Amino acid sequence: MTKILTLFLAQQTAPSGAQPTASFPWQMLVVYGLFAVGIYFIFIAPQRKKQKELEKMIGSLDVGEEVITSGGIFGVITSVKSDRFVIRVADNTKIEVGKAFIQAAVKKDGDEKSK
């Protein structure tokens, strides 16, 4: 029994001339780095591009343009303030909406100009 145990232990130990490889942690760091870069280009970059386009569209809005709010309200801009728009939603009904709640501008023929 001891003879089998010593043979088993002899097979489990590394040869005396073998050097341990130190590149394994670096390989894992490269794999994790590539994974992080892939996640950035798949999820984060397109979202940032869309946000910049929305901010540009909101900055270019002017009096008389029809907009849609994030709550689904259609209206025409009657006044532009520093942090909000005054929107006419019916004949004698105006509401103030924060600029962050504008979802899209609409063309006069009913098609969306930007979304």
C-alpha cells in the first residue's frame, strides 16, 4: 500500500527542472480587458451617442415646433426658458415641461423628425 502511495505522490509532484509559468494571470487580465472593451462598444458607446444627439436636438428647438414629451403629450412650443419649454397642448391650454422630458420633435406633416 505504501509503495502505491509513494508512486502516486511521485507522479503528482512536478519535475525538479520545471519552472512555474507566471503568464497565466496576465493572460486572464488580457481576457478581462478585451471583455470590458467589448461591453463598452456594444452597450455604452451607442447609448452615449444617442444621448448626445438628443441633447443637440433639444438645444436646437425653437418656438413653433411640435414636440412629444416622454409622457406622450403632443404640443407646440410657445416659449423657451432656460430650463423648460412652455408648450401649447390645446387652444387655451399651456403647460411648462422640463427640457429633459422632451422625447422627440415632430415635422408638421406628422412624421417624426428625430427620435
